[in-house]
Amino acid sequence: MTRLHRRQALRLIAGATGATLATPAIIRAQTPSELKIGGMLPLSGPAAIEGHQVLKGLEFAVKEANAAGGALDREIVLMVEDDEANTTRGVIAVRKLIETDKVPFIVGTYASAVVIATMQITKEYGVPLLSGGSTSVAATDANEPGNPWFFRSWPSSVDQGLDTANAITGRFGAKTVAIIHDSGSYGYSLGDQVEQVVKDNGGEILSRDTYNAGEQDFTTLLTRIRSEKPDAVYIGGWAGDGAMIVRQATEVGLRTQFVGSGSMVSDDFIELAGPASEGFAVATLYEPSTPNVYGAEFGKRFEAEVGQAAGTLNSLGFDSTSIGIEAVRRTGGTDSKAVRDMIATGLADFPIVQGPEGATAAFDAKGSVDFPNFIAVIKDGVRTLA
């Protein structure tokens, strides 16, 4: 099965205020010498591994932008809030960034449930929200077509699941598959997509199991799956949980091709899983070996500055932050609606580091950018594009 409509061109709660539908009046006050921009990520809690890696991308984008003169002749200052991958904390965080810090845009967040809980707030206040890693199609689907306020400059979870499932049955030749995913919206959406595509490709789903994020013991589940003898096991969830699963699979003697969701695409996953990560495959939007020349150059600069090889999570933060900064530069001010309009329709020529050669910030009517996911396999402790 192939993606039927692959595009030709690579192209949030205001407090309850009764029945009023008016946009709250937020004065975009910024000091003459600095320009505050917002970042909201899970820096503690179940998605902290992912959040800290995305944050490195935000910080690097700001550092490079300031080295090039900042924006509007001001130094860019990144205001960061920890949403803990929790919807209540996300609401508090986004309100602070808008009401207190008065940022013209926000990069956030990683957990799709938090995005969905906060994106109507940012829309009501008229502040664009650029994804800090969320892939759920439910977020962009919640946008009004032609009037998006949430933007994701990479493919959705549906597309990730599609490309991953095609790799399971095609590249890895699996005929029988077991699916394990967490009980959140991210895990369910990926599980649904992988199940459907594997079946459409003639494969068989032997079992499908869910778990709660942060579980510690998967041995009973994995022992049962071992008896099923699947050609492949797909895992959809946070990186820490995925690493725990593949480690315990080795301990119970489950030997098969493991394939994971994009959240497991960081070096932290490899470190946590240890030798059990060898041969693990994962959907990825960016690796230093990317054929995207602009992305490859980013990887060189990032490694020289940060001291680690760039990965997908770093690239997510870098692209979203760079897009927001460029929109401010091109509009020549901090009016959030003007910034939103520029993001929505005015950056089709702005290159992004993710995806194939030529990928740009050309958003569709729902605020998404589409291109194929890469598939990487861990060999000798390093992700290598398959």
C-alpha cells in the first residue's frame, strides 16, 4: 500500500469568560532590547527524554538566530515552560507564555494530548502554536481548514504509521506482526494505522496489546508474544517504555524484528536499551546522513556546537523555532496574527532540515507539511538509514 495522496510539492483556553466570543486583548509588549518567544515542552514526567532533546533544537535555533543579528534588531530570548506531558500543566504553561511573557508565537508541545488541550487557547488569544514534536493527526484535523493556528512541519502520526507499516511488510518482509502500544492517543493512532496497513498488505496481526506509560514489567506480555512467534513486533509509545520493552524482550528470549514509533528515534533510547537496541528499526524524519543538503549542514553545525549528533527530536525543535523566527522577521513585527498568516502561506520557500532534499515550510490548509518518513535501523549503536 502506498500513500494515495502524497503531495507533489513539499510544501490555543482563554479563561472561561461566559458567552463572549471576542478574542482577548493581549498587548504585545516587548522590551526594546529583547524579543521573547515561547517554548512549551515536557521537561519532567513520562516524556521528559523526548522533551529535553527537542529543547536542544529550540535552543540551537535561537543561538544561531542571535548570531545572525536576532530579529527586529533585538536579541531573541527563549521563555520555556514545563508542561510535564500533562494537559492541566499545559493550560497553565500556555496562559503564562501568552499573558505574562506576551510571546508572538509558541513552540509546543510534544505530547499530542496537551497540544489538543491547549491549541484552542492559543487560537482564541490569536497566538500561533508550532508543534514541539506532536504528530497526532487529531491536532491538525482540529484546525479549521484554511485558518490553521496550530502548525506541524512534518507528517502526521497516520503517515508515520503508514510508512512504518509498509517497511514492516516490505523492507523487513514480515508476514505476522504483534502490536504493543501505550494507552494514550499517540499510541492508539499509531497502532490503528499499523494494524490496518499490515492487513492491507496481506500480513496478519497476531495480537495487539496496550500498556500504561511508565509501566515497569512487561515480562508476562512478552513471554506470551514469544509463543506467538511473530516475524515482527511494533511498539508505539514513549522512548523510555520502548527501551524497557526491548530490554525485557531479550531477557525472556523473544528474538524478532522490533520496529518502533518516532518517539524512539533518539540516542537516549539506544543508551537506555543498551545492546538490546541492535537491529531495532524506527521511523525517522532526520538523521545526519540525510540526503537533504540543508539538513546535513545543520547536523554538522549542531554536533560542533552541542557535542552530540543531531537526531529527529533535535530537528523538530530547530525547524519549528526557525520557522517562527523567520515569520517574525518577514512580517517586521510581533503582531501574532500577522506572524500566523506568514507561517500559513508565506514560507513555502523557507527550507527545513527534516525530510528529503527540497523540503520546505509549505503548510497545507490544515497546517501540516507532508513528506515520506525515513526508516532507520540501529547498527553498532548508531541509527543508519535503511
